[in-house]
Amino acid sequence: MCGDVPGDMSVVGFDDSRLARLSHIALTTVAQDTQQLIAIAGAVARLDGASISERELVVPPHLIVRGTTAPPTRSTSR
């Protein structure tokens, strides 16, 4: 049984591709700060063997809400 998006179910993608941004698709997505990731990767590449004080760097993702998600509907039957 297929459901209605976003009426019966929500759909979320990852990486905010160009396809997700098309108005007729409008996919809610989890996006990463690619500019920050590139800057970190470039900085790490330039270290060239120097010791690194931090071994893990976290770049928090963010949610871009578009047309494929909606709040859950409340069921009247319990």
C-alpha cells in the first residue's frame, strides 16, 4: 500500500542535492556545511605530518524542511 507524502508519511534525504531543491520535488533534507568541511580538509592536508591536537572534528548538520515532511496526524481511535 502506497502512502501520501507528506500526508501519510514523511520523507527526508541527505546532502541537499540539486535534485532535492527542485520545486516539484521539494525534498526535506539533512545538509552539511560543505564550505566548512572543505576548509577543515584543506587545513588537515596542509599539516603535512605535523601533530594534530584534535583527532575528531564534528561539523553539525542542519535540517532543511521542505514539502516532503509534515507533523504527524492525530488519530481519533485509540
